[in-house]
Amino acid sequence: MGTLTNRTALVTGGSRGIGAAIAKRLAREGANVAITYHASAEKAEAVVAAIQSYGVKGLAIKADSADPQAVISAVHKTAATLGGLHILVNNAGIGLYKELKDLTLEDFDLITAVNVRAVFAASKAALDYLGKGGRIIHIGSCQAERMPTPGGTLYAMSKTAITGLTKGMARDLGPLGITVNNVQPGPIDTDMNPADGPFADYERSIMALPEFGTGEDIAALVAYLAGPESAYMTGASLTIDGGTNI
């Protein structure tokens, strides 16, 4: 029996990268897992197949996180199809890097819609199902604390907003027995930020551990926060970045 047996999780943006690793790890711990995806149905179904290989239920839901109604519907579909909802992982997000002079109001609206508003919308919808022992876990970024290069104004702003949401939500939901925590990854080897990409050498140069992390590294921390051993932890922002911010 895994630590999450008989529990159901929704991982937004779960068709690749960190989200896919989280979805698979939660399934390995015994949870039924739904994921949302935006574009690649084939990748999403491959993740669902991996989830089901652990003997649990899996579900892929097409939902653009820029559309709050799509996010809300995904929460309700997860609960209706998989039998409730106990764990919400707000992982879906976008990166947008431009210097301030080149940013537009449309850029501002898009990054706040996906990286902040979708987190709020999904979390609020999940309250219809989460009870005592429920878990909300946000995936933020170490760049909420430190922006080492130009061009990250809007991204850093959006991830800093997640730290505030985490604290406020934890206060509101603590009396209900629901915990809210924030995981802040650093350089993780994914399609969006590969370990052999154009900025990888610089990123390694500012890390105490000069190597990229993996999606599985982040998934392990999320699994802990989703499980019973983290019951007394809430409102925390936990940085896992190879020492980028020390």
C-alpha cells in the first residue's frame, strides 16, 4: 500500500516535464491521477498509460490554463470521473522572458492568467471536494526570490505572487485541515530548460551543486507534501534549486 492509496490527485500541466514526473510519482504512491494538457494529446495519453501501469486510475483532460472556466471544469471532471479530489497540484505555467522595454500589456495579461489566475481558479474550485487532510501544492520558482539575469520581470512577478497566495490560502484553509504549500524549483532538465540549452552553462555557474535537477527530484518533494508525513506543514515555500539562491 502506498502513502496515497485511495486518494485522487489532479496535476495541471501534467503531459510533460515536471508535471508528468509528479503525476507518475503520485500514481506510484497509490493515487488515482488526472492531468490537464494544452496541446499534445499523444503525450498526455502516454502519461496516463504510465499512471495506469501502477494499477490506479488515470485521466487526461484538455484544458488551456489561460481559460479559467477550462481549469474549473477540469477540477470538476476529475472529481466526477475519479471519485472525489484530495490533492491538487497547480503545476501548469509558462515562461516569458523579455526586457522591460519590450513587454506589452498582452504579455502581462497572459502570464498572470496562466501562472496566477489559473492557480486561484483551480484552488477555489477544489474546495468543493477537499476536506480534512486535503492538499494544495503550487509549483512556483526559485526566481520568486532571485532573478539573476535581465528579462525575467513578469515571470518573477508571477511566481512571487504564488508565495503570497500560498500564505493567504494556508491561513484560510488551515481550520478546515487543508494544507497549502509551494515548491520552488531551480534549473530542472526539461524541454523548456534543457541541461544542454544555451543558458545551461551560466545556470550551472551560479549553483552550489553545478548540475541540473530532474523532474523526479521535484516529484519526490511533492509526494512528501501530498502525503501524511507533511500534515503539520502549511504556508511554506520550499526551494529545491541545487543551491542557486544561497
